[in-house]
Amino acid sequence: IQGLLDFARPPEMHRVPHDLRGTLRRALNLVEGRARQQDVVVHEDFWPAPVMFQGDPEQLHQVFVNLLINALHALDKEESEIRIIAKKGRTWQERVTIEVADNGSGIEAKAINNLFDPFFTTKPFHKGMGLGLYMVKNMLEGLGGRIEVASEPGKGSTFRIVLADIDVQ
């Protein structure tokens, strides 16, 4: 177990300036084929111009990929969709927010408090080890951010990333 936790711990961070919009676009490109195979419509609402972020682009890319793949796993009906909304936050502590929302199966209320615990999963045994959201949370905290979740069974889930250490242009 300790070996798996060590594996799931994010590597040393390399803080470099990069375009957050480009990192999000790269993650979307990676999962677009899978979304098409599942007949999932992906809606994007991004910034029109680059948004520069001082952080590790590879870790942030992994965060986006994990959330998008989780959203694809949750989609279980016709007219399935994922919405990615990236916008400027309301305060300096929330300089940027990025939401990944789906209209899938949702998450039971009793599971919400454990979602970011290592080895906790709502998926069948052969579909996941319960380390993805644990890794996402750790990476975001290492970047000075946080993640929030809202969900309603049968209606879908929204994962909201909040980043503060950012130069919004």
C-alpha cells in the first residue's frame, strides 16, 4: 500500500510559466477520440486569449486528463455531455476557475466526503484503484490550488478547480 501511495504522490514540481488554456486544450485533444466513440458531446467555454500560469504544466495536464476520463466513465445515457468552463475568478484567491461537468450518473452524497481519499472508488473493482482523485487533489494543492465537487445522483457531477497563483492576461 505504501508503494502505491508513493507512486501516486506527485513528482517534484517544475514551476514554469505556461499558457493554461493550451494545457487544457492538450488534455482535451487526448480524450476527444474516446468521447467520440462514446457519442459524448464536449462543450468548451474557454478564454479567448492565453492565460499564463506559473506552475508545472505536466501536473496540470494530468489533473485535466484524470477529470475528463472520470467524466467519460460516469456517462451512461443518450445525449451524454461534458462541459469545460474556464473563467476568471471573483477574488484574488480565486484568480481562475475551471469546471469539468458531466450529465452522467452522479455521486451518492455519502461518497462525496471520501472521493479524494486514497483507494476510495465508486467504480467496479476492475475499472479503477481509487488513486486518480487522490492524485488530482495532491497535485492541485502542490500548485497552490484546490478542488471542489458538487454532484446529484442521476443528474451528473461538477468538479471545480480553483487556482490563485496565476497571471490572468
